[in-house]
Amino acid sequence: MGELTSLEAAAVEAARAAPMLDQVQTWAAINSGSRNLDGLATMAGLLAGGFSKLPGSLTLVDAAPVETVRADGHTAPLDHGRNLHLKVRPEAPLQLLLTGHYDTVFAADHPFQQVFWRDDGVLGGPGVADMKSGIAVMLAALEAVEESPLANRIGYEVVLNSDEEVGSPGSAALIAEAARGKHAALTYEPSALPDGTLAGARPGSGNFSIVVRGRSAHAGRNPEEGRNALVAAADIALRLAQARAPGFKINPAKIDGGSPNNVVPDHAVLRVNLRPTTPADQDHAQRLIDETVAAVAAAHDVAIHVHGGFGRPPKPMTPEAKRLFELVRDCGRDLGQSISWRDTGGVCDGNNIAACGVPVVDTMGARGGAIHSPEEFLIVDSLGERAALSALTILRLAEGRP
């Protein structure tokens, strides 16, 4: 371990001593799947109670309006939970953004609902790693920082959103506004690997619903007068799949629509995900969709409308981001923690923050693994480790470290 100042050592010990395990067990026992509005409301209330111990102005912000494309190709409103927004000392010289999400991928009727001990020191349960433990780590670090004489140098905003697991459609604007003017950001997704490795560069992600409108006809008497929307949607899927390239992933995932066997289907909806590695790849992906849709519409004489977009821009490792990663690594070294990072294929709100020009480390949460599965687990000792790491990182930013 390296040398800590007395102020740093006090904050580190305060962060480690926070009741994080109790918080994780309480929060993970509440189902807060992204579509469970009742469970999300319960969680938002508990989190507001916990974060209200910090100074500043706390509000629960309604999600921005969101539309979804139904299986019949028509759009409909889609409600999301409220988002916690805390603003502390906006006049301070150092301004940070800290973000996390309290929704999980497990719906209210999913069989994985219980919190339990998988092994000595290993907790299982929905969201224990991704990322209710991360929220506990964030709160512990901020409470410790608030006890430090350096606290007045630090202003920050906290956003805890309810829809990260579905792409943050109702909270992206709030995150972008909170990122404005920030020197750095920390996001509390779990570590990329159970050993604590951080996620470095990330690709982008775009989700599209491509609605195809054809023309019905009798499949036996006059099929030539019909325009088969299902075939056209399948043609789009095949053309897009054939455009895959290294560093550019395309996944045609689902086709809704069709008709009885004796009717030429007049509607279909293709769902597709694209993951570009760089901003140039994203521009290429958008052109690919536009050109493919135009070609298929002409070839099949159908009408096509594209919904969606790139909700997660690519997150490259910029020089500014690298300096922030190096600061976190050095803080880890001085705490006896070995911190490294690697590029990953996943996406998160860190993508959106980086797109605002703010350097971000987005895996400051606890160590664990098997997220998005019933095998999800949290390594309990990492709660104290990561809370100490965050507290020290924030204080050293306040001290003027690069």
C-alpha cells in the first residue's frame, strides 16, 4: 500500500465502515425490473431516503416520453419509472457526475427473486452485482467525502435511473444535462471481471424497429397482386446480417407479423441491434440501414418506416479518459488493490456520458459476476474495497490530481 494523507485515510475508513451489505440485501429483495413500475416506485422511495442524507437538492424526475413499436407496427406510449437526481454544491470548483441504475433485467414474474448466500462471502440475488451494490458503494463513498474538510471543493450531481437495462430512453436527456460542464464522471456498473478489472473502451449500440407495410392478397387465387411484408422484412434481415464485419456486429433479432397461411402478409416488424466500434462505424451503420431499406422497398414494392437509433454512442479510450483511469489505478495501488482495464463488448450509460465529452470510468461498482442470469453473485468483501477506491479517487480529484 502507498502513503495516504490523514484526510484520505479517514475518508477511506469511513467508506469501508458504511452498512452497504444491509442496503444491498434490502434493495435486492425488491423486484425492480425495468417494466415493473410498482417495484421501481418502491425502490425510488428507498433510494431517495438514503441519498437525502447528503446535502443539496434531491428530486425524483419523471421519465421523458417514450414510444414503443408494437407487433402490429403501430406506436404506443411506454411508461418508465422516475429517476433520482441530486445536485450538490454547483458553485464548487470541481464538478463531478456520478450515475447508476436501480432497474434490473428480472421481471416481476421471473423465478429469480430471492437473495441468498451462495457461498461464504458470496451473495446471490437479482441485482446484487448489477447494480444495487454499486449504488451502495456510491452512497458510502459520498457520505465519507462529505465528512472530509475537502468536501467544499467538490460539487457533484447524482443520477440514478430506472431504465438503463432497456437503453435509458426516458433518462438519457437527464444524464446529458447533468453531464454538462463536468470535469469527470464515475458510473457504478459492476467490474468487467470478478477480479475488479474495469471496462475500458466500449462499442456503441443501436436498436431499430423496421416496420414493413405490404398488401394483402389471397395466397392461392391472386398472390401476385399481394406484396409480402414478411419476405421483405426477411430480406432486410439477411442483407444486414451479410454486412457484418470485424468490429461491427449486427444482430437481426426478431420478426413480428405474418398472417394465416392462405393470406399474403401485409405487415411485419423487424427488430435489429447494431454495435459499431467507432463513430465512423456508426455513420457507416446508419448509411447501411438507409440504403438497405431503400433497396428492399424498391425490390418488393413495399413501404418501410424505420424507428429507433443509436441510443449508446461508441465510447473510445480518449487521452482524457486514460488519465482518469490512471488516477483510479493509482488510487487502487495505494489501497493495495490491483486495478487494470480492458475493452469490452457491453454498453451502458458511460457511453452516453463520454459522448458529452466527459471522461468517465463506468465500472466503479462492486466485484461480482454472472449478471443478467440467475447465477448472478456479489463478492461481499468488494463493497468496502470499491467504496474506499471511490472515496480516494474523489478526494484526489479535489486535491487537483490529473
